[in-house]
Amino acid sequence: MIKKTTLAIALLCGFYTSAQTEVYFEDFQPTFPVTYTVVDNDGLTPNAAVSEYTDAWIFITDPFDTSNTNIVASSTSYFEPTGQADRWLITPAIVLGAFGNSASWKAQSHDPSFPDGYYVLVSGTDTQLSSFTDTLAYVYGEVSDSLHFNEANISDLGFDNQTIHLAFVNRTVDGFKLSLDDIRVTKDDPAALIEPQGVQVSIYPNPTSDFITIKGLQSIHNIQVISLDGKVLVESTASKIDITHLDAGNYICLIQGDGKVSQSSIVKL
């Protein structure tokens, strides 16, 4: 499928790993795990070219696996008429450890010209969509050359010693297909305390009631202020951004610049 060229930038909260204990793993072999929750929250109709997507997430043989044996979870964002996907894949309950909790997964877009992006959200209570109030990772456009390994630090969100659910949410506008595999959660990893790599920037003042200023970049490609439910509320290429019109609360600031991508939490007073 070739439609047009689109910039694909992947963001993950990565860190180095060392000794760790696995507390959860799902590779979707050989069939769909009945403990998962699948939610079609967009109600859109897949294009005829992807008519096999009869649910928000389906389980298919990985089309890029030469052995034709690997099973992956997959969703589409290619609709007729065009719209934004909002397709949820939610894990069963996962019991975290006292420290060093992290999640990893593999994902792949099926078309480099139309990469799919997605959120990884966390609920500390149940599987209701409104309960997923914390963003663990945001991938703007997943890579397409292989199942790409991603890793994120759960302990940074303050969920140590808790039971959580993870939600993988495809929120792409007019993409194609996304695959997901090998969801793993580990605990007791001292290296999870290492700071994420990415753009080293500062955002000030934070908290703020009116403006935020981005420092530490030689060039800015794009900056987005995003709500916790994934809506882009502000988009700019300027280093000083007006957020006076936003409601008080927590937001994500996605920063693309100097050839890298990073994210930070901001608080609007």
C-alpha cells in the first residue's frame, strides 16, 4: 500500500536494563488471550482493503515473519471515510514489585508511508477507559522495518507495589496497520532509575498558569501539548508556548528537535 510520504518519529521512555524479575508476559501464542479487553472506541468502518479487521484488535499471523508461525495482535486506522482510530487493547491485572518496574513490547507499522502511532496508558484500578489517566509512552509513528523493541519505566509514574492494567491504544489518523507482540513487565531492576535518553531540554516555569518556555534545543521541529486522553491541544514550532486557554491539570509536552524526540509532563495551574 503506497499513498504518500509521512514523517515517522517514534518516542519511548527508554532505559538500560540489568537484573530483573518477570511478572507478566504475553506473546499471543497460539491464540487470543481471553483475559484481554478489546474496545472499539471510534466506531469507524475499516476500508475494504483491510476488511479482515472485524474488531478493534485482531490476532493474525505476522505478515513479516518468514516462518509464518508468529502470531501478533493487530489493529487498523485505515477507514472509509477517513477518521481517527481509537482502538484499545487492555491487559489483565499485573501485580508490580516494590521498585524497578518496567514494561517492554514489540510493535511495527505495516506501511512506512503511513505509520501508525499509539499510546501506552496505565490504570491503577480497573479496565474502564476513564481509569487510564497516566501515559506510560507515546509513539508518534512506529517503525516498519521490523518488530521494534520498546521499553518504558512504570516506576516513574508512581505505581510501585500496585496492581495495574496497561492499554495499547491506536489513535492514528489515516494510517494502515499496526502489529503488537511480546508484552512484558518486569520488576526489581535498579537500572530503571536511570534517566530516559532523548532530547535534554528544560521546560519552565512548570507548573505554570500561562506560558511555558522550552530551552536546550538548537532547532525545534515541532512541540505538542497533549491531554492525557491523547488529544493534541496545542501545536507550535516556537520555544515559548501560550497555554492560558487550557484547563487546570496535567498534560504531556511532546518535543521534537535536534533530530530527536522526548516528552515531559507539565502542570497547568
